[in-house]
Amino acid sequence: MKTFKCAIFALAGSLLFSCSDLDLSPKDSAASGSWFQTPEQFELNLNALLHHSYWPMERNEWTSNEQTELDMLTDDGQNRSAPGRFLIDGVDGTYPLAVRMWDITYTGINRCNKIITEIKKLEGEMDPERYNRIIACARFYRACFYCRIMVHFGDPVVVPEDMDMDSEAGRQAAYELTRTDMWEVVDDMLREFDEIAPLLPVSYGGGEVERATQGAVYGMKARYALHFASIRKWDTIELDANGRGHGFGDADEAEAKRLFEQARDAAAMCISLNAYSLHSDFGELFRMSTKHSPEGIFVIPRSKALSNNSKYQYLYGGATTAKLPRLSGAPTCTTCLPSWYLLCSFLDDQGKPIDESTVYDPHKPFEHRDPRCTYTIVEHGTQHLGVVFDPHFDVTEVYSAREGGMVTNNDSRSYKIAGSSNQYASYNGLVLKKHVDEDWLSPFEAENDKLILRYADVLLMYAEAKIELNEIDDSVLNAMNQVRARAYKVDVTATSDYPAITERDQARLRTILRFERRMEFAFENLRLYDLWRWRIAEKVLNRPWIGLPKKDEKLQRAYIDDGMWFHGAVPQVDEDGCVDFMADVAKGDPNFFRNNMYAQVLAECKFKAPKSYLWPIPTTTMQVMKNITENNPEY
């Protein structure tokens, strides 16, 4: 094994964020020099690595301008009628998400290396168990950061661990470095996970900061092994019927098998710890009041009270209000919407896609669906945040429990409501329910736990790896059925009470697995990575955003009077669980999704493959790193 001694720093214009420059929570303050003297100080430095800005997912965790969340870069989300730069092939080296992801990830790795380098000076002077745990935590975070760089940017920059980034000489030497082949570093990272797992506890005692555990190590190894295994399987340069490629030519059958085996074994090790279980109620799992769920494997809590005025440590502003309906009272709301693609991807309650269903009615799209549909998207006509949500054009008033009576229905864009109070009601008639509860209301600040990795993911990763290895046995079906049965609030053995999975054909079971992941993890910021690793982004992200007619009497009356509410047709759903509104409809009015007769095209999206399967190296990095002479392909 090549010795893994690497430190990464913020390879951007300023090269390095000082350890003391970040706004950290109480007891999370970290610095250099004299701050690496005692075990307690090393643990404080580890606390700093759990700052939310190192694990960005939500809008306010990127920059002061908020940006967006990762699910809004996929077919699960929609921002009114204005796709961001990523969805119109407008990304370059100045793309804020790419710059921030690169900078904060390398800053995090630099912190890890500082901890590792300094603690080695105290080897033999510290309790061995504590010493090993501290160094293993730092190595775990570093391995996660490194893998994230490779997922987003491909070949990383690797530097010697002992390069002193606090010195001018070290920083100047860093400018001379270049990138290393990703596939070499992938293997280093997977071995790193294996080496550190035995050094970490299965769990922490009460009152202890919950840092890395054995389960987190095995689970994150499974995630990244599965990601890179999938690329090895699906990343081809073959062209589809539209002349689009599917990757960079990294497909390698033998390597795919080897990496799927590692993913399988890591997930199995996590499961065998018997330290985790599925939360009994899927909807409750995501409530702000739910803390320390037995399903959480790698979780970072949010807290305004302990934030030390750092707004990165809780959700605020656009991160909350973007997901709220108009009648929540929030400013600039309904800009982060579940898409029609997501709505139509949930199976029916018989376990079938809607284009094969005998019970699905497009006029009542929330009936006879997998329960995760209404856990994720607010069902029309039901109370949400104290107000009935109903976007129907003829419903001009709804009941508000907060007001104790009927109020103007500003959650409908109906032409019947004069003025602009309902101008920005949901453009597609949908609002998000998952994560969101009444605790999100004024002052619009939320403290939901950040679930980076949960047990359901490990179960489905185990199943997926086994499916791709064609090792389909009872353990595969049991893992998938545990997740599905939980959605129905029944035991996995109660197979008559939910549509238990019995399929054993590899291709058909792969399809079921992809449906299951989409239903289970919607708006958990995992969809982008699934689209990337399965190499299906160029298929689903070159489709338009579809929604309801604008505030126009002629358009809206035709929609209602011709019996088109909520949908006048059933679209096709393919083997990847992806919906195609532009294909011939499975049933209903063939013009419903086309020609802007009823449903409206709100925006056109463009994903260029293989280019957009990676983000660009930031321009500022290219300017100072003279040996990085080429950016990622087509940037």
C-alpha cells in the first residue's frame, strides 16, 4: 500500500483559510500553535470539523449569498421557473458551489492533517486509546473530504501530510503541486476506512461529543465504494440515440466488481454492529423535535442556542422560507418546490409505477400511493403548518387554524384572486412537507439534525451492491423490505400489509431499488450523486420543468373545465424510476403535457455529458497552481 500521508489545503486564490478565521460554536474553537498541547485541545479541534460549513447541503451553508441545495440541481426539485446555472450548462470556474465545495473541503482536510501531524509529537505521552481515537477521527473526516473532492471534481491534489501550511515555505511548495489520478486515491481512501474502523468506538457515552464511530466509517466506506463502483460499471463513452455520451470511459467490469464487493462488505459490517435500527415513523424522523434517532449513523446536530452567532449552525432565511407555502407568512417563499417528476415517481400502494397501476388516478394523485409520497409532498386539501393547502384555481379561500377562520388562498395562483398576493404561489401546485413542521414558522429558523448517513441508506446500499454482483438472496430482499415496510408502519414480516418485494431477476430488482432510493431519500441531497454515478443525468436533466398555467383566466379555465385537474394524463416511467412527460402518455389526454395546452413548460434545462458529471476546478486555483494546466474536460 502506498503510504497515505496527505494534507489538503484551500487551493484557491488565498490558498488557505486560517484555522482561527472560522466562526465556531462554543467549545469548538480551534487554532494553531499552542492549541495542540493537550488531549482536550485536540478534541476541540475535532469539534471544529463538525461545523456545518464543512458539510454543506442547504442553501445557507454555502456562502453569504445562500446559493442552493444539492437536490435543486436534480429532477426532484424546481425553483419556480428559473433553473440555476448547473441546470442550463452555465457552470464555469467561478461557479459559487464549486468554489465553496473545493475551498471548504480542502480547508477541512488541512485541519485534519494539522491534528494528525501535531498529535504524533505527543505519541507515548497520551493515553493510547484516546490518542488512537483522536487520530482515527481526523483520518475519517479527511477520507470523507477526499472522497467528496473526487466525486465532484475527479482527480484530486495530494500533498505530503507534513507539509507545513502555517509556514511561507510550505505554502510556496504547495503551489508547485499537481493532481493525482483519482483511481489510485480511491483505493487509498477505502483502505484508510478499513484501518481506522477498529480504532473507533461503536458509540459514545452520554455527554460525549458524538464524533466518528465504527458504523459511520463502514457506512461512509460503503457509500463511496458504491459510488465509484457504479462509475466503473456505467461510465461508458458509447453514444445514445441522441448522440450523448455517458461518461469519460472509466468503465471497467473487473474493477466494478471489486468495488461493489467492498461496498457490500462495508455495509454488511455496519449492519452487523447491531447498533442501529429504522425509526418507527418515517415522517417523524425528519421533524425538528426528533433528536438522537436510532437510525442516525453520521449525524450533526443543529443548534441556534449554541451557534455563537454563526448562522451556518442552523437553518435560517432562504434555507427555511424557500420551502414554505405562501400562507406560512414567510417572505420570498415557495422557491424550493418538489417537481412533478418527483410526484410521479412514487409507486402506487401496490408497489407499481403509476404508468402500470390499476389504482392510480391522475386527478387524485395522492391517493393509493406509497406513504412516502404524502410524507414528502403536502397532500392537497390537508392542513399544513396550520393552514389547509389547496392550489386548485376555484378554491379562493381556505381554513386557517392560526387565524381561526377562512383566509384568502394565496397558495393558489388563481386568476380569481385580484392583486399580487398570490403571484408567487407554487408554480406547479406542490410544496415540500419532508423536514418541514410548524417549528419552522416565524422567526423562520430551524434546527433539524443533519442526517448525513442513516441506516436506511446502509440497507439499500447493501442491497444495491449485492444486486449489481448478481448475488440476489433473502438478505437483499429483507434489506429492501425493511425500508419499505417502515414506510407503511408495519413489521417486515407482515407481507400482506405492504407490497413486499419478491422479485429476484437482476434487471427488474435494479429498477425496484432505484425507485426505492428515490422515494426514500427525496430532498436529502443524495439524488444528485445517484444521477451522477448511474450516468443517467443526461437523460433526466435535459427535460423541461413542467407546471400549472400562469394567472390567466383563459388558460386556467380550460385546465379546470376540461377536467385536467390535477393531471389530465399519466406519463411514462422508465426502468430507472424516471418520468418522461414528453413521451407518449400511458393514459389520458395525449396533449396534456405537451404544446402548453394545459400543463405549461416553465423552463428548459440542459445537461451536457460527460462534462457536467464533474464540476470545474475553481478559476482562482488554476491561476495560482501553475502545474494544474488543464481543467476538467470541456471547462
